[in-house]
Amino acid sequence: MKNSILILLAGVLLFSCNSKPEGFTLNGKLRGEMTDGTRVFLKKIGENNQPMEVDTATTTNGEFTFTGTADIPELHYIFVEQLPGYTAVILENGEIQFSAQRDSMGFADIGGTFQNDTFADYMEQSREISLQAQSIQQDMKSASGEAALALQDEMKELQEEYKTFELDYVKKHPRALISALVLDRAVATKAIELQEAEEIYKTLSDEIKNSKPGKQILEGIEKLKASEAAGKNSSIGAKAPEFSGPSLDGTEIALKDVMGKVTLIDFWAGWCRPCRAENPNIVAVYNKYHDKGLNILGVSLDRTEEAWKKAIAEDGLEWNHISNISYFDDKIAKLYNVDAIPAAFLLDENGIIVAKNLRGPALEAKVAELLN
């Protein structure tokens, strides 16, 4: 009988240790004078990158509670009615503890679950480096000469130290949501090489890969791959990728149809002030060298057909033009890895890219060299 009881207890204990919580409870405590019934909002970032409300609770003696289920850890934010600031919290199944001074929401204590404990640890370590950076920035305000240069070098070293800290943290915490958030930012800002990003991503747990930032990392890696491929395709010495697009009258114009002895592919837009400022220079070069073999194909990243055609007429751009009216989602811009305008590619008679982003006198000098 005793053995049966021991076996039963052992089974209960084993089940309890191996079972995961079925939901979450977020217990909050706000210190300081609080009016009962003050609303507390649980929010997350929606599809339009704006905070969207997920749940609302009210305070009693400064305390509040949120409950629910979280299949995958996800970053949320706690806002309190009429209080400044907010607090980030990771919702995951388990009991989450939140405590903050009413006037210091950004310095709340959060823990109780793996993701929030890890998040708090990361924030504490990163805050130490941030304080060092703030101290250097403060000193730079009153520094000059060699002292200022020394502080600039110190800041650069600290920035590298911070980058190393973040990537090392990600490598050491493959099960942490904060690791996915950090890696996602590094990929999006191109602060990490493609190969290293792929290697680190592979080490993340399946749960984190399936989280929102985990999926964004994969999308970012694919974009980096496409960008690198486009960069190689549109580099100096490469054969210019072929493309076509709708012209002013709606007919399709292809690059191969308008090639001259020298061809300028000009990415621009009517809304782009630097582009419009450069247009008189391009007009002057075109008028001077078109009869000698210079052709231009304008590729507009305008948002509307009206704005595109109006800018062409106002600036007197008498060469061929095409546009998909797609802003920076334009497939031709992506093909040439264009993420800022004005951008220009100068081709020789064989369609080889011989120069990029030449403006003013530099553009004329290169065109003259190729045609003489």
C-alpha cells in the first residue's frame, strides 16, 4: 500500500514538473498614490505599427491583474491612465510579476517567468552601457580640440562594444524573445553581415523562430539576400539588368529599346527635391550630347501618375520615361538595389555599367569621355 502511494505521489510530482502553465496571470502593483478604478491598458503593436489595445484592467489599492493565454511569447506594453510613460512586458504562460512607481513606468520591475527574467537581465546590462554613452555625450558638449577627438574615439569604441554585447547576448540566449528582437533590429538596420545573421538565426529555438520577431528575422534575411544579389547585378562592371515599364502614353518601353552609345538610367521622382535640383544639369548634358549618342531613360518612383507627368513637363525632361507608380516598392528600383534617390547608372554601348550616381560636372565629364 505504501509503495502504491509513493508511486502515485511520484507520478503527480513528475506530471507537475513537466507540465507547462496553460495560461498567464500578470499581477501588477503601482506604488504611490493611486485612485481606485484607474484604468490600466495592455497593448501591443498592430499591423500599422501603432499600439492597439488588447485588454483593460482597473486598480484596487494600486493593484491590477490581467489573465489570458499566450501560445507564443509576445512583446506587449502596459500603459496607465493619466500617467506618463509605459512598460514593456513579454506575455507568456505563467505568473508574471509587475511592480512600478507611478511616476517611473519606464523603470518597472518585471519577472517571474523565463522570458521576462531574461528581458530584465538584458535591459540591466544594456543600461550600463547606455549610461556610459550618456556620460561621454555630456563630456563632449564642453570638450574641444584633442579632448573632443579622444571622446569621439571613445564613443566609437563603446558603440562597437555595445554591438558585440548584443550579438553575444543573442548567441547565449537562443530561447529568449529579446534575442529575436535584437537580431531582428540588427538585420533590419544592416548592422550584421548576412552570413552571421543566418548562422545566429539557425541557433534560435523553434518557439522563438515562430514568434513575430522570429518570422521578421527570416523575412529580413531574405531581403538581405535579394539586396546582395541586386547589388552584384548593378555594380560597376556588371551588365545592366534588363527591364521594361509603362511609358507616358501607357505603352511598354524596355531598356534594350532605348540604348544609345551611352545610356543614363535615372531613378528620380517629382516629390524628390534633390532630384528636381539635379534635373537642369541632366537636361544640359542631354541637350549637348544626345545627338552624339547619349540616351536617357527616366525611372520614376512617384506615387501618382499626375505628379510624375507634371514634374516631367515643369522640368522639360524630353527623354524617355517609365514608371510603375509604386514609390520604393518599384520592381525596377529593387532590381537595381535603389533605396534612395536620386540614383543613376551610366552604361556604355554594350550595356555595361561604367559609373554610378554621377552628378553635375562629373556626369558631363564621364559622358564626354565615353563619346569622344
